[in-house]
Amino acid sequence: MKIDNSSFERVEEFKYLGTILTNQNSIQAETKGRLNSGNACYHSVQNILSSSLLSKNLKIKIYRTLILPVVLYGCETWSLTLREERRLRVFENRVLRIFGPKRDKVTGKWRKLHKGLNDLYCSPSIFRVIRSRRMRWAGHVACMGDRRGIYRILIGKTEGKKPLGIPRPRWEDNINMDLQEVGCGGMDWIKLVQDRERWRALVNVVINPQIPQNAGNFLTS
């Protein structure tokens, strides 16, 4: 492809600002690379996390400040599928092994942990972190205005016919699903973003493990 006096090679994928972009607009290669980097980071500090000298709260902080940012770099633009969510859940459960088994208060038996970090010390799970970052970025883009190219891409409509079969979930579909979870389903989220205080409160609700039942009424009143 030539533009003016410059030539560009057509490739199937390339890395831009640390993120893998593909000609199929798929995030499988990106999430796979992020998880590989996260596993390498986890193994580099595994001896520290396995130490009995550290408290569980300190181990959580190490996970959130050293490992999680490596895995979630660029997650604001991800459009997750069930397959990708399963991979992320497996990674999070692997990190949970640093806590070892847990003793049941009723039976007194030891059992393995299979729940997310939000069930331990009120730490948000990896999915809630992704949702909050995605919605924070969505609010930032929606407030840019028509002069910015990224905003025009957000509200633009593609030309041509859609391929046969079930369409893949779009990035905006994930935003609508996040809104539906907090009781704001079916709303025009671009208009909702214009009230920045309410949108900021909505982002806080998304990352909070204990979602209030009246969140939708509060944000739309």
C-alpha cells in the first residue's frame, strides 16, 4: 500500500505501542501474549509469594502492583469472549494458590480455593478491573467530541455487508453488558457519559464487589 511517497507492507499482525493488532481484529493473540508475560512475572516472584513470612494482604498488594498491570496492559480496548474470560480465570486461580488451602469454619476440613480475589480481603477480581478500566476509557473517548478521530471511529458505521454467522461481540457490546449489570441496561451510554460525576460513580460501582441494588436509579435520577 502506497501513501504519497511512502510504502507500507500488508501483514497479518504487528505490534503497536506494546499491543498486538491483527488483520482479523481479534484479541486472542494479544491476550495470549499478555498471559504469557503475566506468567513470567508471576514465576519471577513466586518464591516471595510462597514465603510464610509475608502476610496475605501484602501478597495481594504484590499481585495487584507487579503482576496484574502486566496482564491487563491495554485491556481498555479488549472485547472479551467466553474463551478469553476462561483463560483469564485460569490465570487468576493459579495466582490464588499462593494462599494455600482454606479451613472450613463449619466442618473443619481443608479445601482448595477456586473463587476470585474479590472473595478475599475485598479485592476486586480481574474481570471487575477490566470492566472499570474499559468504562473509564469509554467515558474519556465519548467526551472528546467530533473533532477527534477516535470519537468518529466510535460512533461511525462500517460500510458493506456483514459476513454470515453470529457476529463477534463488539467493544461497545461489552460496555452495554457492563451497564446492564449495574441496572442501566438499554440506556444511551454516550449521553450518560456527559454527566461526568455520575459516570465516575458508575465506574466505582462496576469495580465494587458489592453492587448496590439501587445503582441504576441513583445514576439515572
